[in-house]
Amino acid sequence: MKTKSLLLGLFCCCCISAEAQVLLNKGAGKNSFPIVSPSSKAVVCFDGKDEIVVRKSVSLFVEDVNRVTGQTLEVAEKEPGDVSARYAIIVGTIGESEWINKLAARNKIDTTSIAGGWERYLIEKVSNPVPGVKNAIVIAGSDRRGTAYGLLSISRAIGVSPWYWWADAPVKQLKQLNVNVNKYISNEPTVKFRGIFINDEDWGLYKWSKENFEKERGNFGPKTYAKVCELLLRLQANYLCPAMHDASMAFHRIPENRLVADSFAIVMGSSHCEPLLFNTASEWKRDKMGEWDYINNKTGVDKVLKSRVEECAPFENVYTLALRGLHDKAMNASNDMSDRKKMLQEALMAQRQMLVDLIGKRAEDIPQAFTPYKEVLDVYDEGLELPDDVTIIWPDDNYGYMKRLSSPKEQKRSGRSGVYYHSSYLGKPHDHLWMNTVSPTLMYEELRKAYDMTADRIWLLNAGDIKSCEFAVDYFLTMAFDINAFNFERAANYRTEWLCGMLGDEYREEYQDVINSFYKLAFERKPEFMGWGYQWATDKHGNERNTDTDFSFTNYREADIRLAEYTRIGSIVEKILNQLSDDHQKACFYQLLYYPVKGCELLNQMVLNGQKNRWYSIQQRAATEFLANKTKVCYDSLQIITDGYNSLLGGKWNHMMTMKQGFASSYFKLPELRTVSLENNASLGVMAEEEDILKGLKSFHSLPAFNTYLRRSYYVDVFNKGTAPLKWQANVSNDWIVLNKKTGETATEERIDVSIDWTKVPVGERVLGTLEISSANGEKENVYVSVFNPSSPSLAEMDTLFVEHNGYVSIDAASFHRKVENKDIKMITIPNLGVENTAIQLGNPVAPPQRTAGRSTPRLEYDFYTFEQGSVDVYTYVLPTFVLCKDRGYAGHEATNVETKYGVCIDEGPVMNPSTSSFEYAQLWYESVLKNCRINKTTLHIDKPGKHTVKIICGDAGTVIQKIVLDFGGMKRSYMGPRPTRNK
């Protein structure tokens, strides 16, 4: 093996790619520093009296160097001047480290720029820093975490990912380790407290800890939390809200847990329903403490909360002010909102006074947070008086959309605000616990908006079991550390950047291709929602009642396209997995891309093929049994790849992964499958594309009209309804009808692709032909072929226009013909978002609202051509975003600001104002969040056939438009509407 060295340019600390650019190099420049060379090894020097996390980070760094080189660095806790070394790494905290203090006093380093800062550090190479040391890398931190971040940033740069343990990211082996260090001074993180909440852990992390990793304890404990805290520290995070379900051991029931967290300098918090770090779900004992009831047992409640504050006071915490019921439910109280407000007000002020009395600091110097989650938001809106220094943590709606952000008045609060965001959720209308599929571009859009509205104090991610949410955790925390390092393009590409940082660039193009498709497909429908049932919707049944999906198998080839795309990306990850040889590389890839993609593919194949089986049974198709078997194979394969996950690396993650999460979900169950009684002989069946109603509509077969301006092909299914092979033949009435096959023999079915020879077809608006399909035993079926081939307008005249096709016009938002902007509103393209994979945002969400009726209001314009006149239903597909805040100022005469609004009009006609928002838990909200899309119907009018323009006008800035469909009466049922009809 050739001797290699690493060239490290430390120039930014915002993210993986920018924090440490690693280059292999044999040369040595003036800033080159050998950590491990054939002749020497650097000594790591620190002050043993420095913070505990400094000792911890030194130990981690030494282990990291050993992972890379196999060499163990010497660690010296001696005083400056007592160490003799040619090369040293000196690490310490300003004011706490004698090493750093002496270097600053001798003007070897200048710490003034970071002194007193929050989690800042400097790194530079220093010659002759102290007597006995010739050359040193000096890492000085403004505080304990800043010091640790600085040292561990070098670990990341030499090739040790923060995910080396949690995702088994491989570490490249090197014999020699050289780093090139340019002086670098970090900025403060853009969000002060950045962390995760472990939640709904019953089915994964809890079982894994209990049965595998911490088997000796049989539950969560210090060993598990040490790994969690190490991960957070390496990700430059600082905040943890521990698991709170009653199945897992409450964090504070094990005093050692607090010591573990403090050794990693992790600030402890608690979820929105755990007042003052007290876990009501598992720590409240009714037999000893009475009822959890603040009206009738105030003394008992206050007593346990005081005890908890006393236990935690020596440590760094963010204290949750809260009063919710047990198990994340509403607190028992009067239904009168004024009474509820009074009770909550009293409880919060009592909790605040406990903190002052027991910690001995001013209230405003003790970090406190209040989360108006679910019913608590209603109480807050009743006029709850929250102390100015308390941070308001605004929650999303559990599906990625921020429900509320700070009003202009709330933005002036000294406590500012934060966000509580979900990458995993258990609750109505449906859980999403198995696979994290929240769109990165949606996350950036919502979190950037929140940050710009003063949500810069606390960011908390509901990370479920951590496993399966690895990317979301990394992405969320990286944005929190430096959100200004992101834009929509980087958001869309970050998962590829993240994977390549761990697995190398060999498959970069494949990763990006797969990831782009993976998020688009899951954005349309998460895998957990494919059962299509609602949970807890009725007391008649305990579980979700699975049913057919809304994806159509005949209209717009919707289901077929989805299945084909999942098959395509599933094949790519399968191929990559088989090409990997290193066990850790394979295990890492399996967890971070293979299992998510293959799992979603198999689940969709199982559900949709099960639906197809039931649909085929109605038609008496011989392929019905084949589809049943295919569905069963997918069901079994899901278990096989899940077992494969749990058996990786000798069973390291055994019991971690399961599909069967939640109390009431059924999406993972084998679908209902049907059989058919086939005829003894071959029997001919025919179905044409877009024949979605099989009986009672028409007594003949016909294809959708072929349109010269789009020139698409359509299919006819020839299927067998008997047990003997079916021999068939197809004949056409005219030579301009083109078939890809004219004869065949099949036991099940074959598909004929039908197209038009446009050089031969007659000109006319009502051209008609026939396709005759016959079987060997004399059966015949005719399929009518309609062609729309008018003499005018010409193809050139229709160039780039969206064209009416079979009674509708479909428009993707990104393909606008014109945009009108002003100084406040700029149209923003969002990649990898929306049903057509690119969406358009009507201005920055924090920009002022616009008057949709204005003459020059910012807007998008789409030109289309129709052959109709009269009424048209205009469907606009938008992100289901909420109003920014409650206090939006004066709405104006005959106006409302309870809902968001945007304008829709055709030409210079009247402007209608649909909304993106809905009340949470309303039926409209249910439907919108499950499909990541609110679809609004607006009926407008067209005065005559010809070219027209549909306009989407900015009302509330930040509205995100995905798609527009104009229905003249021909649009068919489907889940996400027809494909765009642009004449390109």
C-alpha cells in the first residue's frame, strides 16, 4: 500500500461538505501538520481541570485517529512546559484551560474574537507554542461545546463520520495522516439549542435496547443514551428530549443518565407534555401521588415537580413549562376556555417560581420553553400571559407544515421562538413511523420560514427511533447549525451529498437519480398511508381498515407509472448493493438507501398489485392468480429485507427495524386477495385505456381521442378469461392506425400499443377508425379509435401552449409562460417538490401580502388553447400551508385574513381566491396532509374557443403552487390528475 496523507482545509463549519474538505496528498506545505507519520505521532494536550466534555472529546478523537490509522496517540494532561513533543494537538476552553490561557497571554493565539461567544472555536497551526513543543494545532473553544466541536471537526475531516456507529459509515484506512490547517474562526450557530426528541420508541429503539444493546438492564439506560449523546455532539447539536413512553425507562429515573448527558455537554429538555423534566407518562404513580389533576391535587403535582428540579438543578437544562394530561392528552378541566386558561396560567407561574427558588437564579436567566401543541394552542389563544423570556416553540401539524409562527408582537419577545418538527409521528389521521420520507425541500421551505420569523432559539426534531430518521436528523441539525448555508438546490441534493460523504462518489449520479424519484413518489403518498384507511376514525374497529387506493390503473397510467418507477429505482439500489464488497460499506448503504428504497418499492408493489388483483377478479382475468402470487412475494420479501436489516454486522441492529409500528395501522398487512373461476377454454377479453367504469356506462370499447398536438399512444389489453392459452389477432380498419403487435398467444394477457401515423391520417376533427381483435375460437371485440386532427391551428401556432386534450388541460407549475414580480415578491423555483417534481413559490413567505385584485400584482401566467367555451372547473394543486400567525393585522374592507389566499383567474375575468390553509383535524386537512396537496376547485368561464391565459396571483406570499388542471368535462378519476398537456 502506498503511503497516503490527508490534506485538510478547515475553512467553514456549517456542514459536512463545507466544514472539512479532505484531499489525498503526498506533499507538505507551510500549514501541513503530521498527526501520524512514519517517524512521529502527535501528542494530544489538554488541561485535566477543563470541562468533562473536553476529556471526552479528546478520548473520542484519539479513538478516531486509531480508526483511521491503527495508531494510538499519546494524551498528556501535564502543565504547559512539561510536555516535550515535536508535534502536539492542544485543545482547551478559554478561561478553563491553562494551555489556552498561556497561549493567549504569550500572544501565540488571539481569542478575543470568540471569547464570551456561544459554542464558537478557533483552529490554527502555531509554531513553538510553548517550551518543549515545536509545532501544534491549537483548538480553543469559547465554551465547553465550542471546544468539543472544534476538535471533533478534525475527526470528521480525517474521514470519521458522525454516523460511524449509528449508520456504520465506513472509515477509510490510512498509514499516514497529514492535515493542512488554515486558520479558522467559527461563527455562532444560527439556532441556539438544536436537538432531537426520541419518541414512539416502543417498536424499535426500546425493543433493540431491551433485547440487544442494553440487554443487561432490559431497557433504555446510560449505555444507550451515551451513544445518543455522542451522536449529537459529533453533529454539533446540544439538546436532547429523551424517550417518554411508559414502555421505556424514564430518563431521570436513572441518575447516571444525567451524568452521561453532562459528560457530552448535552442540554437536557423534555417534550411539550413533560413539565419541568418530569415524565408524566411513566413516573406519575397514582397509588402514591394521587390523580394527575391540577385542580384537585395541586399540592401533589407541585411536590413531584419541585423534587425533579432539585435533582436536575446542578446540570444544564431547558425547562419545559407545561400542563397536559397523561399520555399526551388534554388535561382534565372545565370545557370553559377561560377556566382552562386560568388553570394553565397558575400552573406555569408556579413552575416558574419553583425554578427561581430551587436554582437560585433570576427567572430570565433560566432557559424555559412553552409549546402550544394541539389543544394548548387554543388555551394560549385565549389570552394566556406568557413571561417575555420564555421561548415559544411552535409545532408543525405533525406532517411537516408549520401551524403558527410568531406574530409581529411575539417577534419582539426576548425569549424569541423555536420549532418542534416531525420526521416521525403517531396519531390522526395516520401514523408515519416506519420510513422517514419527509421531503428535504419541504423541510427547508418551512424551517427557513420559521427561522425568518424569529424561530432561532430552539429547534427540536421528533426523530422517532433515530434509525430510519438518520438523514432527517443530520439534515435538520445541520440546517440549525447554519441555515444560511442552504438554499432550495442544496436542500434537494443534500441527501446525495450526505451519502457521498460516507460512501464516496462512485455512485453519486445513481444516488441523486434514486433520491429524486424516492422523494417525489413518497411526497405523493407516504408508504404508511398506502393502506388508504384512517386510524381511530370509528369505535367499531380498533385498526385501520385497508381498502383500494385512489391511484388509477386505467386513467393516465397513474398506477403503472408509479409501479414502474419504483421498480426502476429498486433495481438500481439492488445492483449497487450487490456490487459493494466491504461489510461496513454494505451495511451503511443497506440502512441509508437500500432498505428505504426497496422497502417502499415492495410495499407499493404489494398494495397496488393487491388492488389490481381485486380489479382483475371483476373482469374474470386469468392473470388474477398471478397477481395474487406476486403480491404474496412482495409481502414475504418485505419481511426478508427487514430481517436482513436486523441481521447486519452480526445482528448489531437486531430488533431495531420493524414495519409493524403503531397501535392501529394496517398498511403493512397482506392485502385482501381474490380468486376467479376460469372457463375451461380460452376466452377473449378486451379493455381499452381509460375504461375505468367497467359496467353500465357503455356497450362498446373506445380509446381516448388521439390528439395531433400531443401525439400520444394508448394501449388495449387483450386478456384471457380461460384456462387454455388464448390465441388472438388484431386488424385495423385504416393504415394510419399503428399497432406494435398484431398477433399473439397468451395464458394471461398482452398489451397492444396503439399509435397514429400522422403522415397518413386524414385531416378532421372527427376522424374515426376501428381496431378489431379476434380469438382463434371466433370471438371478436371492436375498439373504436377517435382522432382529433383539425386543419387549424397549426402545430407551429400551438408551440409551447398547453392544449385541451380529451376535455381537459393539465399544467405543471414550473412551465409558466410569464411571471410578473415586484420588489417584494420574486417567484422561486423549488426542485424535487410537488406532484410534478418542481413547484413554484409565490415569493418569500415573510414578504407582505399582495392584493389579488390589483392590476400589476405578482403572478404566474400559463397560456393554453381550448376548443370549448363556457364554464370550466379550474383545479389548483397547492401545498397545504397555514397562515403565518394569528395576529395578521387589519384585513381590509370586505376581506378576511383567517385563511391564506391566492388568486385564480382566466384572461381578464373575475379573480377567485382559494386558500391553502385549513383547520387542523378538519376533513379537508386530513385529505390534504395525506397527499401533501390541497386541491381547490374554482369554476370560471371562457368566452370563446382559442388561446387563453390562466393566472395564479400572489395573495399570501409563500404560497406554493404544484399543478393546475382545467376540466371542460373530460377529466377522469385519478389520485393526482392527468399528466401535463403541453405541446412542446
